[in-house]
Amino acid sequence: EHGRGILHQVERAREDLGRARGALTGRVGIGLPPSLARRLTVPLSRAFRQRLPDAALSISEGLSVQMQEWLQTGRLDVALLYNPPASLELAAEHLLDEELFAVAPRPDTRPGTGGGGTEAPMPLATLATHPLVVPSRPNALRMLLERRMDDIGCTPRIAMEIDGVSAILDLVSEGVGYAVLPGHAVRASAHPQRYLLHPIDAPRVVGQVHLVTSARRAATLAQQATIALIREMV
């Protein structure tokens, strides 16, 4: 941690020199959850190169708990997290609410069959009767699902725990169980036609996406510009 702190100060000094030349320089580390990484990585990288051509970008994909640690140690400068816990070490800005869906295997996956469309709503109590393929705890979306089920006196039937959106969807298509994911995570998958998306109701399950930075380190100019870019894109 001492070494990371020293290197961070070196980067700040380099940025000050770059600012004297009128350029936004330095390295910016961004963390994305798996459900957002597939959709954001390419357009975010493209926009970053256009807006900050003299800066370096590093994008890491990880789970919420892991990325919180990376923010605190300086490996990341900014991350998008679902429902982050309150912390004196982190500063969180709410960006948007994202509805979660019950993802079921589609019985008919012949060529030409549509995919990623919205089906009839599914009550949360009904979803609790189905086996589920979910990330291991303490994944933020899993914890949210468990809290909502507990609110209505239900317990999820966990068929399998696996970390990784692609692997979860593969298991759903094989009939192992249902998943609970944002709609865009399914629509951006390799085979969206394999799945049915049911909005969850009674109650709805909504994840909150936050933009999170370290509360202990001041953001460089390049990091501030990147944060503004993420706000625009999200």
C-alpha cells in the first residue's frame, strides 16, 4: 500500500506537468461488473480515446467486493457498483435504477426465433419455487434478491453458484435453473434467442448502479474527465 501511494503521487506530478502543457494525461483505472462490462467496455474505450488521447485507460472486470478493495488500494480510480454498502473509504453517486428479470430457457430456439424480448411478469413468490443459478455471496445482486425474497417470507432455491454472466446463461440454457439478471446482460449475450425475460413483480427487484470512487484520494483532472464521460454514457 505504501508503494501504491507513492506511485499515485508520481502520477499526480506527471499530470501536473501535463496540465502545464494543456493536456489531460495519466492513467485512469475503471472497474465494471460483469453484467455491464460487455455493453460498456468497447464504447467507453472508444469515447475515452477520442476525449483523452494523451491519457491511458485500464478497464478491469470484477465482482463488487473485489472492486471495492481495488478502489481502496489504488488499483482502480472509479468503478460502477450495484448497491454498494455505506463506507467512509468510498464515495458513491447514484446513477440509475436497473430492473432485474427472471431469465428462463426458451423452449424453441430454432433459427429466426427472437430473443431478449419481455414476457409476462413473474411474481417473486413464483420465482422462489424455481431452482436458481446465481453468483456466490456476497454478490450485490444476489444479496438484493435474497433480501426481497425474505421480505415476502420466501427462500431462494439455489441450484448452483457460479461467478460469471456467460457461464450462468449457459447453465440456464441447459435447463439447470433460472437466473436473475439485468435485461441488457441477456440481450448482449452471444445467444439471446435462447432465453425468456420475465419482469419480476410483487415486488419488483431493482438494482441501483452507483459510480464509486475513493474518498481518501483526490481525483486527477484525467479522472474527473473520465467520470464525466461515464455519467454521459451510462
